[in-house]
Amino acid sequence: MPAGVLIEYAEYIPGTLAGLAATTYSRVGLANRHRPLFNTIVTNVPGSPEPLHFAGAPMRHYDAWGPVWDGLGIIHPVTSYCSQVTVSFDADRDQLPDPALFTECLQRSFEELRAAAD
């Protein structure tokens, strides 16, 4: 689904209502009553193509984060800032006990992809 469509839908769902739904989902243990529909999410959040500043200081880098809730094992927020793409991740420690190894695997995969593209 295009990001623009998701943004349009988000305009109709108040943040308070979305937060209440997520809290209720966790509080009553709904994740324990069905198989998860998915266990990972990859986002695409375009950032500013122009440099940003805070109190005169330039922002050098941007790392995104995302929520991990019941039934979700890992989320990969993919962002951009000034023509630089960053892949971050947040995970449930029970489902991803060694994030350093996962980081190494992501880096090796990227290097293999870059070598194949050259």
C-alpha cells in the first residue's frame, strides 16, 4: 500500500484511539488467543532531503525506532536523511536474543548486495 494512502488513513484515526486499542490488545492478552498475522514489519519513512538544525546545530544522522508489541518480534524502520538511507531495528529480546549478530548479518547482506550491484 502506498505511504500516501496510509498517511491519509492515519488522519482519520485519532492517536488517543490508536493508543487505547494497542493498550487494550496487550492488557487483555489478545496476542495469546490467536496466531500472529505477522512477526516483523519493515517501514519506509522518508526523511528530510535538506539538512535540519536544532538550536543552530546541524543534525548529522537520524536513527528511527518502532514499537514492538505482543506477537511482533522485530521491526525495521527504514529511513532517509539527506540522501542517506538507514536501516534500524527494534526487537523482542526473547525472539532476537543476539542483536549484535543480527546487526552483523544485516551489514554482510548489504555488502553482498552492493558487490553484486557493482
